[in-house]
Amino acid sequence: MATCERIHQLNGVVNSSSSLSSKATVILGAQWGDEGKGKAVDQLAAEADIVCRCQGGNNAGHTVVIDGTKFFFHLLPSGIINSKCTAVLELETNEKKGLKDWHDRLVISDRAHIVFDLHQQADGMQELEKGSKSLGTTKKGIGPTYSSKATRNGLRICDLLGDYDEFSKKFNILVEQYQRMFPLLKVDVDAELKLYKEFAERIRPYVTETVTFLHKALKEGKKVLVEGANAAMLDIDFGTYPYVTSSNCSVGGVFTGLGVAPKSIGEVIGVVKAYTTRVGDGPFPTELNDDIGCILQTRGHEYGVTTKRKRRCGWLDLALLKFTSIVNGYTSIFVTKLDILDTLSEIKVCTGYRLDGKKIDYFPSHAADLAKVEPIYEIVEGWMTSTEGVRSFDKLPVNAQKYIKMIEKNLETPVKWVGVGAGRESVVSL
Ligand code: 2SA
Ligand code: GDP
Ligand code: MG
């Protein structure tokens, strides 16, 4: 199977001895999310033993399409769909997924922070307070939960499974703090504590100290795949702050989220949608508020998996990708949704920015600067042919091949897969 060969190749390229075959492969969103990470993970999970999420929460929405059935994953790693994979989860909410036999294959980190209902309420209230300056969050409580973590009064899975009186005391302190900040917040402390006590027993069998678990797995030569959620441009430090999520969704989040050392990371695969989308507020230099934007949105079914919001669409932005490539150090690229461009006679690709009339060689840190950059476009000819049935690179229309080569050249990184449809089978391996 192609995926199987690919995994062996991935390890083979960097690792010439068997002792090095135990490096984790990381899959990261290279733009503003929804690049098709679920699909990329599904391709590579066929040969993985363990698939881990390392940051974020159920704000994420990853899709895998198998034989026409769409599976949506928010918190669970998409790789759990592969019956061979053990899934390692970082953040737990009360969301449940009805996947067959997942019980035997789910591992939850005892260091994971708990997203409480009060965090979700606070997320909604903060967005309301901001009015026209809202961030467009998913209102899943991600920002408030990461704030609690940084304030150091967050509660973790190990608290939940430890002394329940201690957990209850800490929960009360958290509630009091949130009620001071949000007087309208409603929390039925007794009812919630009763509920969390039940949850504690339900999740207890899955909870593990995952740092050692992963360390041992890597030492035993198990194949570990890390499924990044959200994307580099939403990274709290390197994204378009403040229009970002609250986690590190670039490569750093793998280290802080999983506790693996840099030497344990092998390949870093950047998932790049063949055009750009963004859901939520914030600057978007190549956004198209015209018919072409509508075509991309409609043909690409660009709706949020978690919130059902329409995604904003625009041309591929290589200036942005060069920046996320610097931060993440992609060793290869998985291009998705090339087929969505099939009907366009002309395609624009942004290769750089002008700021205040001057070409710049960096990615602006300030959202206000990014909002006013002028994209420099290269116009390329479309291919006006369906690529959906294509399964080998040489069968792609010449202009589509050129498009892929342009991405490779600009990012100085090989494209190893091209998605030409939502289904598991719709992939061209290079
Ligand atoms: P949050 O909720 O605090 O993480 O929101 C902050 C910003 O991060 C964006 N964000 C996302 N962007 C793309 N996809 C995400 N997952 C869902 C999906 C989104 C959805 O797969 O479609 O359903 O709307 C995701 N999660 C967070 C968010 O839009 C804010 O801009
Ligand atoms: P993720 O969050 O990065 O996993 O991406 P989402 O699941 O939020 O959004 C990607 C959407 O594109 C999903 O509906 C996928 O099924 C779909 N998709 C992924 N790759 C391709 C592709 O190559 N072609 C087409 N047409 N759809 C794709
Ligand atoms: Mg998504």
C-alpha cells in the first residue's frame, strides 16, 4: 500500500539505522486550519501504532471520508479510525464519540487540562463583550481553559482522579474566580461536582502518564504519528495575534504537549490546502470577496466542522507558507484540495507582500500591518480538467503539475502527496 511504503520511506530518508526508526512523524496545518489534516493523518495512520493529539481541544474539526461515510473528529485523534492505532488524547471534555472498540485504544494524558462548562460560558461572554472586535472563536472554552492553565488554577485529569475533596475545593476556587470576572456566569457547583465524579470513573481506565508511555513506545520502535490541530497561523505566538487560538499549533506544541524531546521527532509534514481559507476574524491578505471566492467556498464545501460557519476563501499564499515553513521546518508537504481548482481558467498565487509600497522579506507580526499588506501575485494558467480520478503525478494535467512544482520550489520542500478528492482513495503520491 502506498501509505505503508511512504512511512517506511519517511523513516528511511532520515534514519539509516534501525535505532533511529523510532522517531515520531508530525502532521501540522500550514495555513489557518482545515487544510485536510484529518485526511493526511488517515493516509499515514495505516502504518502507525500510536496517534497523538498534542494541543487544542474540541475547537478542532478533522474530517476523514471512507467509502462515502464522513467521520468528524474534534477531540479524538482521527487516527483512531485505524483499528491498529492507539490514540493519545491531550484535552478531555465530556464529548463522546461512538467509534467501535475505541475503548481499548484510547489513552488520556493525566496532565491534560479539563475544559469546564464555565470556560465555555466565559468564552461566549468574552466574545460578546468584544462586540465588533470579537475574535470569532468556536466558543468551546479553549481560551479560558488555557488562561486557567497559565494562571495555575486550572484543573487537570490527575486532579480529577486524585482526592475528590481536594478536586472539589480547587473547583470551588475556580468557580469563585470566574464568578468575580463574569457575574452573570451560572454554575450549579453541586450538580457539576456530582457529574465530574461520574466522569472520573468513566475515564479512569484510559488515563495514563503519557510521557513515559510515549517514551517507551518510541524506544520499542513503535511508529508514532502526531496529529496537529488548528494551524501555524492560529498559533498563539506565531499566528496572526490576537486572531489566533490559545495553543501552540506549530511544532513547539508537540514538545510542550506530549513531552517528547526534539531528537525523537523525525518528519514534519505540512498540510497545505491548494488555496487558502480562514474561519473566524482577522487579517487575510489573499481573501477573495468575489465570485471566485464563492466558487472556492462552494466547490470546496468550506464550512466549519465544529461551528458550521462559512469559511472565508482566497488564493494560495506562498508568503504565508514560507513563514510557517520557517517556524515548523517541514520535511515534506501534503497538498490537499487541488481538485477544487479544476474549473478555474486562471489562478493567482501570492509570492510576496508589499507594505506601505515596499516589498518586505518577512511576515508582519502586527495584525494591523498584515491587514494592509498588498499581495504580489503571479498568475498561472488553470487546467480546466477534472483531477478527481487521477492517481499518479504524470497523469495530472501539465498546469496542475506546474502548480505543485511551484509550491515545492517556493517552499524548498518536496510535495509528497496531493489530495484530489475528499475520499481516502483520492490521493496522488509522488
Ligand atoms: P478558539 O475557539 O479560541 O480556538 O478560536 C480562536 C481562533 O481559532 C480559530 N479556530 C479554527 N480555525 C479553523 N478550524 C477550526 N476548527 C473548526 C473546523 C472550526 C469551525 O474544523 O472547521 O467549525 O468553525 C478552528 N478552531 C479554532 C477560530 O475560528 C478563531 O479564529
Ligand atoms: P482539518 O481540520 O485540517 O482536518 O480539515 P477539515 O476536515 O476541517 O476540512 C477539510 C475538508 O476538506 C474536509 O471536508 C475534507 O473531507 C475535505 N478534503 C480533504 N482533502 C481533500 C481533497 O484533496 N479534495 C477535496 N475535494 N476535499 C478534501
Ligand atoms: Mg478542521
